[in-house]
Amino acid sequence: MRIVFMGTPEFAVPSLEALLKGPDEVVGIVTQPDRPKGRGQVLTPSPVKLIAQRERIPLLQPTKMKDGDFITTLSSWKPDYIAVAAFGRILPPAILSLPPFGCINVHGSLLPKYRGAGPIQWALINGETETGITTMLMDEGMDTGAVLLQETMTINAEDTAGSLSVRLAELGGQLLVKTLAQLTAGTLIARTQDHSQATLAPLLKKEDGIIDWTMPATAIANRIRGLDPWPGAYTFAKTERWTIYRAVALDEPARGVPGEVTAVQKDALHTATGRGVLAIYEVQAAGGRRMPVAQYLTGHPIGAGMRLGAHTQ
């Protein structure tokens, strides 16, 4: 089979690598245009582009998905399938209808739960203990197409969006190869999603990172996990912005107003929330580097009673 692969970030890499090791031929790759990165805003290729260059596979980086020249070139590759993993763009009908066997998407949730651009992050934010990968036939909706295969994965207590994404990406590559093999053999039957059970996982914004200390400690801890590494859950300590990367909800009553540091331990700051206490173990001050609280405290003495909040104080 002739396959065109569409993907952009690191999450897409295991799916592409799995296809390259499989029996089918990857005849072309589509990824998003190079983006400026870092303090110097240097144009940087996507991880998928780097693989295309390494393997010397024809590459397209369209700025508009409905561009006539792009669709003409895509059509000239004569794909039997188009495989998609975290591409980051909506495919128009002209592309969805192009390959005879359809467009197959690798999605980081157990659809119909968590449709959208942030399924891994929102599963953690919402305190899920299980998630998985879905391969699906793409249609014009947002992750509404018929399900092909699914495989579940346990969410560990220490998982962050970063660590969970790595494991799900590997699973996605395995499931994609299995899906294409069964489709080619004619042994796989797609099943319609139960749309009444659908939940949404919208793209995260920087402002989603602000910590609301009136929330329960468990909810804040889950949010910190779900926003690591981006955009990061943050608060303010006096006039200094802190990003919090590791925290645990303690099973004890809060003895202060939400956001108040109630105890300073050797390696943690105990902070009151709307319900319960949050033990903060790792922080990053603005302009600084990520470090354990124990290390931060050696140069920044903090006493009980300091108030953390959404705005500078």
C-alpha cells in the first residue's frame, strides 16, 4: 500500500517510524511550516520534517490546506491511505475523499471521550485513571469519525502530560500499523461513535495555567500534572511568578485561607486550598530554572503565612 503521512510534533514521530518499519511504502509526508522557536525566534523544522529529510521522503508544508497546488501534488502521490497523527490542521473534503481507503487518524483518547486538540492534558486535569489510543476513519467533524481500533492505558499517579504523551505516542504507532494491516486484509469493521457520550478537550491556552486556590487540592494537583510541560500551572508569590511542576494533595484539613502557606517543610510548602492541603515539591521562578523546593528555599527563605495568589501582591 502507498501511504501519505501527516503529522507535526513529537507525538507523531512513533507513528511515522512504525510505518517506515512496516510493509507499506510511505510515499510522501505532510507537516506544518517551520515555526520560530526560542528567544532568538529561529525558524525550526518540526520533528516529523526531520524524519522526512533523514529518509529523503518527498515533503510538503502547506500554509493552506485548500491550496490547489498542494492538493494537486498530494493527489499525484496516489496514496491508498492517508495516515494522520497530531497534524494540527483540519482536513478539507477534497483531501478526506482523496485516498480510496480513507484517512486514518491516531487520537490520544478513548473516543468519543476527549475530542479535540488536548485529550491527554484534559484526561489528567479531570483526574482520569485510564485513557488510551483510538484509530478512526476521519470525516469532516472534530474527531467524530467511525472508530477502527482502540487500546487502553493506565494513567499512573505520577504521570504528567509530558510522560503520558510519550507512552501514548508509542502505543499509537503500534495501533496504527495494526489498523492498516487489518484494513488491508478486509478484517476490520468500523463502528460509529456514540455521540451522546462525547466530551471535549479544547486546545489549551497560556491563561489556563493560572491556579485557582479555592479549588480542592486534588483538582489543583491534577491540573499541575495536566499542564506539565505546557503551558505550566502558575501562581504568584508576592511579586514573583512561580510555575509549579510537582505537587501532591494531602489528606488533611486546610488550616488557612486558600493560597496561604501553612507550613514550610524541608522539601515542601504546604498550602491551603478550597478543600485540603497541597504539598508543593518543585517550582520554577520567572527567569529561573526548575528546581526542588528544598533547593529553592536555601536561597529564598519563606515563612508560613505567605499568600500565593493569581495576582501580584
